[in-house]
Amino acid sequence: MVYNIKNSAPSVMAVEGTEEQRLKNQAALQLLRTWRTEDEQEQTETWTVIKAALEEDRLSDRPLFQ
């Protein structure tokens, strides 16, 4: 936070910037909450597809995932 040296109060620009950042933070938190509560079955199916794609055409004979 930026302070005005003369009266040690936050400047108007700092307060407005803080409000703008607070709104951005709230939007980001809402997005994270949405991701967290999405369909678990869909996430499991997606992980299965991703794992298979990563295992495909590997140079090593060892599996990447157990």
C-alpha cells in the first residue's frame, strides 16, 4: 500500500488499486472453487486419457505411471 508521507494516510490511487486487485482475487478464487467442485468422474476419465497419451510411444520400456 502506498502512503502519503504528509499525513500517513493511503493515497486514493493506492486504495483504488487495492479494490481492483481485490476484485481480481475474488474472480480467481471463484474459478478455483469451480474447478475443485467439477465432476469427479470427468476428471478421472480425463486423467486416464492423459496417462495413456503420455505412456504411448515412450523410448523406455518402463511405465511412466504405476
